[in-house]
Amino acid sequence: MNPTRRRLLAASLATLAAGRTHAQAFPAKPLRIVVPFAAGGSADAMARILAQGMSVQLGQAITIENRGGAGGIIGIDAVAKAAPDGYTLGLGNATGMSAAQFMTDKMPFDSERDLALLTLVVRVPEVLVVNAKLGFNTTASLVAYAKANPGKLNYGSAGASSIIRLAVELFKIEAGVDIVHVPYKGIGPAVVDLLAGQVQLTIADVPAVLQHIRSGALKPLAITSAKRVPMLPDVPTSAEVGYAKVLSDNWYGLIAPAGTPPDVQKRLHAAAVAALQDPQIAQQFLAQGALPAPGSPEEFRAAHRDEKAKWQPIVKANNIKLD
């Protein structure tokens, strides 16, 4: 073998060895998960549970960094622009990744180009609920009243650009009803007014209304998910009541900068899936009203594209802008 070929072979072997060493060495220091919402909320709780499980799998501490604002865009953008070394991860959300891009002309990142989608973390089922005093016991009775009395019913949302608004607007289209939107600054105030009768209905994350369903103050009519949920096993799905297209799971997924090395992505994915499949971690998610949803990056990307296709016409039809 001539000297030139020998040097090239040696360089190639060194590169391969360095790659193996890098894969074996990662992670060599603590990681962080950027949460695109304030501390203390649902997303924050999900991230901390995931970090607990992944930390065990990776043998490194994982800290949480809360960077809220603009429906999740600010935090997700921080992940997209972080060093692609595997040490900065993020918790992507339904609005920030799938719907917000249709609500603004100044989107700072492209969710498919600038992010590596590692796995869905959890799905948070949502439920169509009404004030129990109204006497609606089925979705059919609600729709019948709304059709006979257009504009007489109001629904509360967590904000003009919230996933709740998108969900109810989707329901309105599928049911062919006119229900007036009343935006609030968060689901908490909306539920307070729903209980007081100031608004008559909403579609909310199950954990936000579960105690009021159990007390009898709110009546659940349909779970807007593909399957019934263990927290409310007797409540039918939207498909079971005739509205199969009304699917509005809230969800969170694990993301990283797009340039993160493939071997590091595989390591992170494996750690996340192992954590999500741990019975103790899964139980913590269930206690928060969330259903673990580990899967492949390809499944996450497909679900993400389906979400974008679903929400784009809803946003455009209602001229929804980020609030």
C-alpha cells in the first residue's frame, strides 16, 4: 500500500473511532430541557417527569429551563437555535409547533427544517364539557339546541390562539353550529366562568376540568380523542357521537436542534422511550391526566404533519392571530 493510501485509510479509521468514542461518551455533562411555558403549569410538570426518567437512563442530571411566550414559539425557537450537540432539548407543543406558523407572518423557525423530532412524549386528552345546569346530557342534544338557537351559546377558551379555540372551532364546523367565542387569559378563568354560567361550554384538557366533572358541576359529553380515556371511561369519543374529525388531543413532544448528530439523536430517543415505558414514570404522567405516547421519530413527524394539515384551515377560516 502506498503512503498516500495508507494515510487516507488511517484518517478514515480515526474518524470512525472518533465517532464511536463520541457516541459512547455522550452525555458527558448535564442536559437541559427548554419548556416553552412558565413554571408550575402542565407543560412544566410533564417536562420534569420526563427529565426524571431520562436522567436515570442517561446517567446525567437534566435541568428545566422555562422560556414562555407567544404560544410556545419563544421557547421552541431557543431550541432551534441552540448548539446541536444533544445537550439542549425542548418540549414541543401542539400550538407552537403545528398551528402558530399559520397565525403569524414572523415565524422565527421552520418546525420541520430546524428541529429534530425525537418522540411524542404524552397526549393530554381533551373533553367537551357543558355547565350541568343546562341539562344537556348528550352531544346530540347540545347540537340540536345550538342549531335551533344560533349565537345563543358561548364557549370559553384559554386565549384567542389557544388549542381550545381551535378545537371548538373545529367542532363548530363539523356540527354546523354557531357558538360565540369568549377568550380568557388561560383555562382557569374560563372554567370559573363556565361554572358560574357566564359561558356554557368549552373543550378543555381533562385535568383542567376533571374535579368539576366528578363533583357534577360540569357534564362531559365527548372525549375529543381517538380512544376513550381511563380517567373518564364512560364518556364516549367524538367519533362515537358522530364527529370523527373532531380530534384535539393536546400533546407534547421531545425535540432537539436539527443538526444534532444522528448517533446522539438515537441515544436521546432510546432514553426517552425507556423512560416513558417505565411503569413508575407512566403512573406519574397518568396522575397529571396525560397518556404516555412513546414512538419513533418517523411517527412523530407524521403526526406533526397531520396536525398542521388539520389546523391550517381552521386558523385561516377564523383569521386567528397569535395573542
